[in-house]
Amino acid sequence: MDATTQIERSLARSLEIPRGFGEPPLLVAAMRYAVFPGGARIRPRLCVAVARACAVDPPPLCTAAAAAIELLHCASLVHDDLPCFDDAAMRRGRPSLHRAFDQRIALLAGDALIVLAFQSLARAAVASPSRLGKVIAIVASAVGAPAGIIAGQAWECEPQVSLSSYQRAKTGALFAAAAAAGASAAGHDGACWYALGERLGEAYQIADDIRDVVSDAVEIGKPTGRDAALGRPNAVLRLGMASAIERLEGLVEAAVEKIPDCPGANDLRAHIRGEATRLLPRELARPAA
């Protein structure tokens, strides 16, 4: 089964809320709206790719970790779009969740998705219980303070922002967790994989900064020009377009160089370079080497 199908099925299982428990219908619908249909699923695909590079037949915990990473990412998008932050009208080409439902349900749905991520991991512990603790610790570190996605959101509230600290927390944390959790779930040392994920996360954030400056809102499915409008850190605004692209490409190659020794290292290198070609807008992208 290909990675995308695995991830989508795992996400669907996570969101199968049992009937008859008095669940609030709006909350359940909002949670599903936030997750489906998804985006590129880059983070969970990285998690699965690392797990497969580490083990010929990775256990179900690997797919559960990938789904948990995506649930956390979706939760962060819901909160990021709220009026108190971006006040974004669109996400993935349709009304953002707080526009489709309301702000109260959006806030609660984002919170519920964070909890659901860890519930999903716990349910997958049966196959490899001895590895669950390490995987949960890796994923949890990518969410809160001092350097998780919540910290990244908090940087937007500060009067002065360190671009590197902001990018590491806002975007890099989940990429680092995706790589480390995939390796740890497959029985390898997850700590060896953080450097790979951190560099990919920074590369992705720079690509997002570039899309915010040059892309069309319809093409990328969300508002553009928000960084300049809100005074947020942006690599293009700080470095210029040419330097930002050069920095992105250098980070992708640095990530490839950081792949630890593993059975599927060559396949993983090809996967990362292939994914990198999808980061930039079509008119700026260069074919993978």
C-alpha cells in the first residue's frame, strides 16, 4: 500500500467518532472539515518515508505517528486562521473553518484535534508498546514550549522576532518530529534524525514565504500577502527573492546530507529531492537533480 493511502486511512480511522456517546455534531463535523480533504500531507509522508528507510516492514505505530503529526498540523492551521491571528478567509481553496462554522467551534475543533493526535498514538501501542513512550515524547516536544508550534505562534505576539527561532518553532518543529518519530517508531534512534527534519522544516517555511509573496490565492488555496500586511517575519522580505531561493535549495541539500546510515537511504534521498520540487511555485521551481 502506498504511503498516501496508508495515511488517509489512518486519519479516517482516527476520526471515526463512535455514535451514541452524545457527541456534539458541529464539533465532529468541524474536526472532519479541518482534516479532509487534505493538503500535500508532506509531514506525514516524510514520517512514513523515514520509517520505511529504517525498516523493511515498519509497524503500525509508524503510520499512527504520521497521522498524529498531520492532526497536529491541521489543528495549527485552524488556530492560525482565527481572527486573533491571521483572520484568514480561505484554507485549502475553501472557507477557513471559523468562516464555515464559527470561531467557538473552530477553537474547540483545533483543541480536540490536538488531543486526538495523542489518542491515536495510544491506540496504536498494541503493536509496539515499548516504542510508544519515545514516540509520544518526540511528538509532544513539537507542539508546546519552548520550541514547538505553539511557541512558533507565540513568536507572532512578540514585539521583536528572531527569524530563525520563529521558523524552527512554527514550521521546523513538526518536520523534525516527523523524521524522528518515523525512525523511533521503526526501532531506530530518533535523535539522529532531528537535523534532517529541522532543515526540511526551514526549507518549507522559506517556500511558504515565497508563495506568500508571489503566488495567487486561488492557486495555493489561501490568502497571500499576509506576512507583509501583518508585519510577520518573511525570508523574501528579509533576504530578497534570489537569496531566499538559494537558501531553500541549500537547506534541502543539507537535509539530504544529514540522512543517517539506514537500509533505504538512497530511496529517502530521492523522496526528499522529489518533494522539494513541489515546494516552490511552478514558475520558480527547478527540476530535482
